[in-house]
Amino acid sequence: MALEDLSTLLMRVTRFCKAQSLPLPFFMVAQTGTKVMETINVGSMNSPYRIAEEVPAPIHLPGVLALLKHFGLHLKQHNTDYISDEVIHWHSWFGIHAANVAPSSA
């Protein structure tokens, strides 16, 4: 999701929560460069190579995190299954606050 689209979504969520007297969410799931296909992660964050049509995580994530911080939200990475230990260690460096791993069917 482009930063402009994410910003628009966050404004809409904020307006809705305020209008309904609801608390703002604590976490927001946003695209971080992970993508699970069957039993591998094929996203750009886990790839040593640039993936066509995708902005590399080191370029995209700082903008996402700054936008979420502006709205008082924390980033929850989706599709964390099957990423390397090295990528998990990057989470604190990037500033990713939480990660989602789907349950195994095995």
C-alpha cells in the first residue's frame, strides 16, 4: 500500500473512532515486504534480490513507521511465517513492534 493510501486510511479510521467514541487501535498491519506462499516467504524483506514492482523494505518501512507514529499507532508485521532469523533480528532495527505468525496446519 502506498504511503498516501495508508495515510488516507488512517485518517478515515481516526475520524470513525472519534465519531463513534471508540478508542483508536493500538496496532496497524501494513505491508512490510513479507508474503507467504504455501510454506515459504517470498516477500522482498526475505529476499537477497530486488523484487520487481516492490519498494525495498529499508526504503518503504521508515515512511510507514513515521506515518503510524504520527497517528499514535504501532506496526504489526503480517506474514512473518518462514522468514529467516536474520530478518527477525532486523525487526528491532527497523522499529517493527509486533509480528503475526499464522498457525501451522501440521
